[in-house]
Amino acid sequence: AVAMQSSVLPLHLSQDRSVCPHGFSLIFDTVSGRGAALPRPGMCTFCKPGTYSVNPLGGPMSSTDPGCLNCPVGGDCVEGGDTVHFAKGSWVITDGMFVLRSCSIGHKVINSSALSNTFSHDSQICQLCGKGEQCNLESCEICAPCQAGYYKSAVSTEACMPCPANTFREEAGATDLGMCLGCQLKSSTLLLAGQSSARACVCDMDYYPITTNTSSTSESLLCQTCPKGAVCGNGECALRNSNFTCSDGTSVGSRWQPFVGTDRGMQVHKRILSCPAGFKMQRDPLFPQLDNCEKCSQNFYLLKPVDWQGPNTTLPSCSACPKGATCAGGNIVEASAGFWRFQTQLLGGYEYLHAA
């Protein structure tokens, strides 16, 4: 027999992640599930371009054996091994694979397939925020819908834009400027942009607002022409204000009903209720915009206030000045020289003078 002797060969024993060098995966020669009886033949295999490995015992989620992982959509594995380049996002190694945690401003994390909401390693990428959504944080995970009053019409990193002045948008997620609705006629947002309610549209100074179907999805606003008798000295409509007085604190002298008159069941007009002494009431059922308290002219008078009593009301007119009296208009009645007030009497609701 011939005795043969070789040089001493070093034997290295490894376990866990150190079983193979970085960028290699332990590939078993036979296909078998993890946990099968050992020993199992295998070898360390370098991960080819388009794949990577950061743990030789790790592998695809679809397999129970170790193996190289496909490069995520958001990565570049052109060198193979354990080298992965990421153009966007913050990536960490978790459970033997790269996991996308967050993205830069204007992006969102995509980590599931289009057909499932479950985690998909291969689908991971930072995606631009789409139309009608944004992320303005330095570290983004999701893109949130544009808030009410704003819109975004492009896929980009840009923030949502406010709806222009004199428009509004009540729902979130608008994807186009055209989704910002214009104010009703004779109203504006007073140059303010980004408005989220139709109520941000304020009627012009000489109009007053009517709200129909209040607090419902079909709520609508209408700017009505100010009745003649509700116009303040500066041209403002007193009916715009909650107490029906002028902004400067003055009063138009008349009292008004909150809502009267209907149009397909909706209240659409404010009507005059009373006039002070010295004024006659003008109230025509067909022309509410002409409602007014008209002062009695010179040589006429009306001493008592006028109240609206309903559709069958007979409205009093200004009475002619009595003989022997001087009437300057309104409710001013004075005895002329050589005359005096003999007694005060009421006739048909009007006061008049006896003069000697």
C-alpha cells in the first residue's frame, strides 16, 4: 500500500449569517423546506445583477429556502451581490431585506401590489403624489387629499393650490381648477382665496343673502336685491346684518320679517313689517324689492305707526294737512297763527285737528 499525505487544509466552520460572504446566498442543491433533516448539501452563490442578498439565510417571501432577492422597483441592483442603490426614499434592512420606510416631500410609499394590500417587497418605490393629493412633510409615507378649498391638477411634488378668489370648494381632493365653484351672482369672497364653503361668498353691499334648505346637502344661497326701504345712507342693505340695522349703528326705521314669500316651497324674500309714524307703507305682493316706508310729504301727515296685519290689510295713506294747521311732512302737525288745537280726535284710525 502506498501512503499519501497532503498539506494541512484549514477548515472554517460557520453558522447563521456568517455562513456565506456578503452578497452571497446559501443555495441548497435540492429543493426542500426549511427545517428538513440536516445535513443538506448546498453552496454559497453570488447574487447576479438584478438581485441582492444582505443575509445568506434569507430569501423571497414566496419560498422557504434561502435565495437572492429581486431588486425592489425603487432600487438599482446592477452590480449584484449586496450592493443596492436607491435614488429616493429612506430604506432600512429588516428581516434580511431592504424595506422602504419613507420618501421625500411630494412622494408616497408604495409597498404593495396593485391587486393586494399586503406587503410586496418587489413593488417598493417612492411615487409622486397624484392629482388632488399632496404631502408637504420632509418625510412622507402617504399623500393626503387636498383640503376643501384647494385643488391640484398635476402629478407632482407641488402642494395643492387654493381655489381663486370668488370661488369655493366644499369637498376634499379636487383634481382640477374647474372643480372650484364660482360664487353666486352679486357676491364675492372679498378677495380671499382657498374658501371651503358657499357661505364664504358675501353678497354685494346693496344685496342681502337668502339661504334655502339650510344645513342640507342641497343648501343654496341667493343674493336678493335690497328693498328700497332697507337701504342705509351709505348704500348698504340693512338686511345683510343680523339685527337689520346699518353697520354704522343707524336704523332704516322700519321693521322686517326674516322670510316671506315662496318659490317652489323655498323662502326667498324678506318683507317689511312696520313703518314709524309719519311714513306710509309700500308693500306690493308682486314686487318685494319695492317694499318701503315712504315719508309723508309736505302738507300731508300720518301720526300713527303702520303695521302689516296680513294680506287683507288696508294700508293707510298720508292725510292732507287740516285747515288752520301747518304740516312739514312726516308726523309734524302744528297749528297756524291764530289757530289752536281744539281737541284730539280719532277718525278711522287717523288723528286730525279742529282749528278755530
